[in-house]
Amino acid sequence: MIVEAAGRLFFASGFARVSMDDLARELGMSKKTIYRHFPDKRSLVAAVLDQKFAAVERTLVAAAEDAEGQPFGVRVQRFLIAAGSELGRIGAAQLATGRGDVMLRDYVEQRVDAVIYRRVDELFRDGHRQGLLSAPPELLSEITRGALERLLTSQLPLELDSTAADLLRATVDIVLYGAIRSVDPGNRR
């Protein structure tokens, strides 16, 4: 109950703006009761983030299961779109790059690495082992990491009237399939 309420407040107002007094008021209990379960605000924030990242992980597992048996490009695309959508929903990129508690930023970066990037690395290594990728999997992983992080913190989605997930889908298509379209030699402009 405490973690649920803290999550609602933290994500609505921002971690730094919510005090333990605010949370106690929201829950109708004393701060002392909250502190019996969580020794400090940082441990409560970690519990909230653990809950959020567990939900992200469940979504990614479901996306991977749904894409099982699909062509490799479809599997990569579905995984990355799910990852981008989920990370955007919880504001992970802003948490990892924003001002504030260094330990919080480090924690978010570690969770993103464990939940998202290790799976991306495995997916690309698997594709490389199957002979489906001509580029080194490490290069594709690095490009994908950079695109994901940049699109989640960029103003480009707003400028292009699109979501970060939509732009990530386009980025994945470009990385996996190339940016140059086949042109009929007789129909060049």
C-alpha cells in the first residue's frame, strides 16, 4: 500500500517534490509507520522503482513470447518498441540523466542495463550466431542503446508529432534494413 501510494505521488509530482509528510498525509498514517517499513526515502524510491521495473520486465517477456517464431527483424522490433514504450512510460531516461540523487541515477541505470540492454545484447548475439546479422552484434547493441536513450529524452518526437516508440520503430527499421530504398533505375528523379 505504501509503495503504491508513493509511486502515484512520485510519478505525478516528481521524486524530489514529494516529502514523507506528503506521503503520510496521502496514506492517512504517521511518518513513523512508513519509516517502520522503509528506513528512508531513498529505500522507498528504490522499492517503487523495483515495482515499476518488474512491470517493464513482464511486458518485455510478454513481447518476446508474442514474437516467438517470427522473423528475427520482427522479434527485435517488437522487443525494442515494448522497451521504448515502457521506459518512456516510467520516465527512466529522465531519471537516469536528470539532476538529483546520484545514487538514484546509478540505480536506474543499473536497472535499465539489467532489464533492457542485456536482453538486447542477447538478442543481437543470437541473431549473429544464426547468421542473420552481417554487422557485429556489439555495434548494433551500441547503436540501439544510443537511439533508445536519445529518443526518450529528445524533443524530436514532439517536433515530428510522433511518439518516441514510433521513432524507435523507424530507427530499428533503418538499422536492421538500411535507409536506402530500392529505386527502379528507369524511374529515378
